[in-house]
Amino acid sequence: MTISSASVEYVPTARLRISDAPRLAMRHPLVVIGGGLLALLIILALAAPLYAGDPLNMDPFKRLQPPSAEMWFGTDNLGRDVFTRTIYGARISLLVGLAAAAGAALGGLLIGVIAGYVRGFDNIAMRVMDGLMSIPTILLAIALISLTGPGIGILIVAIAIPETPSIARLVRSVVLGVRERPYVEAALCGGARLPKVLWRHILPSTIPSLMVQSAGVCASAILTEAGLSFLGVGVPPEIPSWGNMIASSRLYLAIAPMTIFAPGICLAVTVLAVNLLGDGLRDMFDPRSKRRR
């Protein structure tokens, strides 16, 4: 989900109070649904050691068992509990998605703000961003992982780098519009230093667009991680993730369909929750976008 800077203009919102929460929930149900699903997934993933057991525990005598009261999603071809591995797989997907989105957001924010306010830096930075946007995310990730070996850290970096240009360009467009506002010019004429103007007047204007775009980056990063793990170049095979769970069980779909359906459905629900949250945030910060649809 990519938000076009040319079609969305964010308007300032009033200061929110706790008492406004019920009214905002009624007006923006997508934020509640998407945020609620995402919060539930995060809680289940963080609390996994308390109830899910050991995802690496194997019992060859229980290979490809159907779902039961003991093992809710059955077992895979090595006798591992699919439910346990699915819950632990959520940790990897959420970690990679949130960390990649945070890294791309910070990098894009820094580059976009400087490029939007320093004309000499603008041309150089935007040409570099154009070059990065031409590199497919999966190919860059495969190249970096081939050089350094599989790992969660290098996977996050490989996903965050190609996503940074889209955020940088969006932030730059917002800064270019805000820097000409009368209150910014008045602050500069009044003797305010540039760092203070950037912190108090420019950065707050970029937060709404940054939050919406970051939600799209998070969803894209989760799907990219699953695809790379499916290809065998994502996280190490011993670490449970939804992508390598689907890859290792694809030959047993007819015998044990839950080995693929469980991680696949969780992957779809997670991406749906992030996209719903992003759509809700867009409607919240720009009510006109909701009327245009």
C-alpha cells in the first residue's frame, strides 16, 4: 500500500483526549479493527513461552497428525506442533515488519526533511533515492543474505533499504509545502533557529503521512520476509517462520493441510490488520479521502 503524495494532503488534527476515544472509535472503525487485531497478534506472540510450548520439539512418532485437543493444528512432517510453530512464527513476521518499517521511516524522515529544506542536498538525495527504488527488494535481500548468511538483522536491513525512498519522497513533498506556510516564515523572520523550526513546525506536519506510509511498509515487509523464507534465503531454517513453515510442508498439503493453512491464514490476517490500520489512519488524518471514495 503506497500513498501518493500528489493525491493526499493532510490536514492538522486537534489535540486528542482520552474522553474522545469512544467517539473516535465510532468514526474510525478501521483503526479499531486493524489496531485491535494487530495488538492481539503482538500479545499472543510475546506471551508464546507461557502457553505455546517448545517450537523445536520433535516427535517422529507423531508425524503429520490431524488437529486434536492436544495439538490444535496437528503436527508437521517432523512431528512438531504446528500451533506452537505458528505462534512463534508470528514473532518473526511482526519483528521483521515493525523493525523494517521503523528503520525505513527513520531513514526516510531524515532524508526527506533535509532534502525538502536544503536545496543543494535535494538533487543529490533524490537521484540516489531514484536509484534505490529501481532495485527489487527480493533481489537486494537475496544478494545481501548471500554475502553475509541468513539472519534476522540482515533481513531487516535488506527490506528497509528499498522501502526508504518512498517515505523520503513523501516526507520531502510535505516539507516543500509546509516550508512556505506563513507561520514557518514568521518563525524564521522572528529569529528562530532552523533546528527549532524543523522540530516545532516542520516535523509535526510530516507525522500523519509518515504513519500511514509506514503501515504500508510494514505489510510489505511481512510479505517479503515470508517470500524470502519460502525460498530458503530468509531466516535460518531452525527458526520457525510462516514462510519456511509453508515451504517445508508444501509436499504434504493433501495429507496435512493445516501445516500450510495455519501459517498462511495467520499471514493473511496479519497483513490485513496492518492494511486496515493504515487505511483507518489515512481516513482519520485526511477525512476528504474518505469522501472521495
